[in-house]
Amino acid sequence: MHEGVAAYLAQLLMAQYGEETAERIAQGYAAQRAVTLRANPLKADVHTVAKTLAEKGIETQAVAWYSDAMIVKNAREDAIEALEMYERGEIYLQSLSSMIPPLLLGAKPGENVLDMAAAPGGKTTQIAALTGNQAMITACEMNKIRADRLKYNVARQGATRVTVMNIDSRKMDDLFSFDRILLDAPCSGSGTVQLGNPRSKGQFSKEFLARTTKQQEALLEKALRLLRPGSEMIYSTCSVLAQENENIVTRVLKKANAEVVPLDLEAFSSVPALPVSIPGTLCVCPDALHEGFFVAKLRRKK
């Protein structure tokens, strides 16, 4: 295992995946991850974005499974953030893996959608873009500073049918009912580790993981109470640890009137996947293009 990987994280990865796959994950941590973004069709089409970037000397590569996504070949985040089109909200810097949950959520125009842990707003505004601003989106964030940042990004991206609530979504009234729910749960960040990057986040201790998994379980239980019977939701994390992923889903489904809906992953065949213990779920392996990410679709039974 790469010497830069936190000892407790290395222990968990070895126990779950075995030496060969754990080393593959560690190699993903060590890679310099590419800058990726998506065009915001509420403000600019992808062809205009690509043309404008090319005129600025910024080379991009298309992404097979998402026409609005781009891989930046020869620039880092600060160069993108300096562009006028970034300030105007015509593009949004976002990891490829984090674009997957909104795509698989499948929200449609006219639906009521809840994003339970929405800041800084990448997935919220992506849902707005995918539905052409025709879905009614409630975006929750319990931290005031992060909620303000969420409001700023929602406004800049032109997502006009988003209501931001500065609230812990676990405290929402059970009388609320939603057609689709995205729960991208707070997690350890075990999928986003970048060795040598001081901005790379991730907390790894037995105590932290215990607190985090308790929160994740409570959030998922709440989500299924707020989900309209017969409707579907996405549970996702930027973690590759079963403790935060399959274990949470398994525990909650034992208590809830809900089931796993196998994901249609045919379009994502180019995405590097890790083994999962629940068929039909996806765990992305970190590499030079992708963060580690887990995605599961659940349906509340009628």
C-alpha cells in the first residue's frame, strides 16, 4: 500500500478489497486527477462552450456517457475559474463521478425533487439543467455558510426553480412528499483522496466513521419516509468503503418498505468500477479521471 495513505484507511481497504484492489485504489489516490467540467445548457450549449474554450487555448475531450461533460486536457482549475464564461455560470467545475448520481436519478419536468445535502450545488444545478428548469427542486443544507454558497451557485447557474432551505434535512416534516430524492450523503471522503494535495479532504478514524455512518443511516431512513410510495431515489457517497455504502443500504432496507433498483450501467462501461456486495449498485474506482464514488437506486414500495 502506498506510504501516503492514512493507516486506518489502508487497513479498511485491505480488509474489504484485498491487496491487489486496495493497491489499485491507492494508485488512483496518487494520480493527478484531471480537471473536468460540464456545460450548463440553461445558459450555453456544449458546442459553444467547447469552441470558446478552444479559442482560449484550452483543449477538451468529450465524455462518452454525458454529452455536457468535458475533460480539460491542458489547464487547471484556476485557469477555468478566471474565464468570463465561468463567472457567467455557463460552465461548472465538477468531478465526473459526481455527475453520475443526477443522471441516474432520472428526474423529469414537473416533478418535485429533493436534494438532501445539496451544497455547494453541483448536483442541484445539474438536475435543474437536465430537466430544463422544469422540475421543482428543494435543496437542503444545514450549514449557513454552505447554504449561502449554494444559493450563490444556484443563482449563477440560472436554476430558477430551486428553493434553498438552510435546514438539516433529517428535521424536515414527514408531511413533505417528493417524486425523486437525491441523497449524496456526507461521508469520510475515502474516494476523493489525492496524495500530495493539501486540499484533498478525508477523515479516517474509527470514531469519525462511527459518527458518519450513524448520520448516513438517519438521512437514508428520512429520505425513504419523504419519498412518495412507488417513487425512486439515489443514495450516493464519495466513499469506497462498504461501511458507508452497501452496509448502510442493507441496514436501512431491513427496516424500510423499500428495495434496490438495479442501475442501468450500460452507458457507464468506460467508468472504472470496484466490486460491490449489492448487485445493481456502482462503486467507481478512483483514477486519473474519476473520484471514488458509490451510487445505489432505491424504490419505496407502494
